Amino acid sequence: MILDSIDRQLLTYLQQDCKQTNKELSNKLHLSVTAVYERIKKLEKEGIIDKYVALVKKEKVDKAFVAFCHIKLIQHAQDYVVKFEREVATLSEVMECYHISGDYDYLLKVMVTDMESFREFMVNKLTNIDHIGSTHSMFVINEVKHTTAINI
């Protein structure tokens, strides 16, 4: 699917606030409510819009301690990679996991309550996953920029 300028504008508005009504969006885009509805349905059907979520303030739910963990596997055998990815995906503290290039194999974004919770996560959950050779953790001092919106 090729996105036209109206699709791009619509996606920008939806990323700012997906609870806007089709009527509000139609006024901003100078389209009929039906045209907006049909465009949204097409974007959903094509998988461009994946899902709608509520963004929760981590401080309000006592998950303001953020750490990034580099993980190095002991070797890159396919079964090691598959097993690691399957198991790390089940850990609720892991918000994001990326298979990366460079000195480490994976980068994890972990959110917990405090340093003690992070230590418990590392000792009781993460390091219990087989085939981890080493880890390196960094802690967020201040969040300078955080967005979920993709510039379209």
C-alpha cells in the first residue's frame, strides 16, 4: 500500500491521540466522516496500524527504574538464539528486546520499581535463562526524550 499525504496526516493525528473521533479527524483533514472511517479501516487491514494502546506514566505505577541490559550468548547456535528469545519474551519486566550487531547480541529495556527489584530480576529471572555468556547493565539517570510516534 502506498500512503498518500492524507494517510500520512491521519496517521500523525492518530499517533498524537487515537481517541479522537472520526468527526474530529474529518474536520482536521477536510474529509467526510465516512472517508476517514474507510481510510482507518484500510490502514488497519493493511497492518499499518497494528494496535491501539494506552500509554501509562511509569512513575504513577511504580515502575520508574529503567535499565538497559546488553546480553551476550555463549554461542550463536540457532537453538540458543530461539530459546533465549522465547524465554526473554515471557519476562514482564522486559519492555523491549532487540537482537543487535556489535559486541553484544541483545539489548533489553527493563522497567522495575527500584535497584533491589532490578537485582532480583537479574538473579532470579534473567540469569536463569540458559546460554547467557555475559551481561552489562546501564541505568537511566534522566529521560531526555521518549516518544512512541513514528515521523511519517
